[in-house]
Amino acid sequence: MMMAGRGIYGEKLQLYSSWLSSCAFRVRIALNLKGLDYEYKAVNLLEGEHTKPALEKLLKDYDGKYATGDEVYMADLFLAPQIHGAIKRFEIDMNEFPTLLRVFEAYQELPALQDAMPEKQPDATI
């Protein structure tokens, strides 16, 4: 049985997804396990749609401290490592994504995130 999935403001849940994404696969599993209905928004990875600033556009008018509010939610747990990887591993200039950069700077203030940083782990080689 599927329940109507609703975001924190009552809107229907939307999942920006690709059949190729293992991350989106995990989210679909979680939504299905919870029985939450959602609108599937296809992102074509093969055509590079994921490199366009879609998330930046979604969050640009949002003034919460984190991605979905002033508290850390599951979306932040997924977003923080993605932005960290973009900056550290792929050297993406995040200045063209000011909202995501602002959110990531807020994440940097969290001791839980600081302690979880890859470079702080005992087996880190960098």
C-alpha cells in the first residue's frame, strides 16, 4: 500500500532520479519500504543533465540553513558528501552554485560532519 508522500511543506515528494544512479536506487528502496508515493523526475545522466545546476535552481529561493530547513535532515546527509566530493575530489568551483556553497558552509560548522570527514578517518591516505 502506497501512502501519499509529502514534504515538510505538504507538497508531494519528488525524486530526481536516473535508472543508472545507485544513490537514487537506494532512495527508491527507502521510499518503497516506507510505502511513500513520489513523483519520479528523470535526469538523463548520459546527456549530462546532472551537470546542470538543477538543485541550485530548486533551492535558490530557499532561505533555510540546510537543504530542507534549519535542522539537519536525511537530504543533508546525502548532499554534504556530494558537495564535499565535488570540491575536494573533482575541484569543482562551487562559486557558480552559491546556494549549495552556502548550505555546505553551514554543514562545515557541524561537529558530526567535521568528525566524519574522509580525510579524518584512520585509513585515509591523503
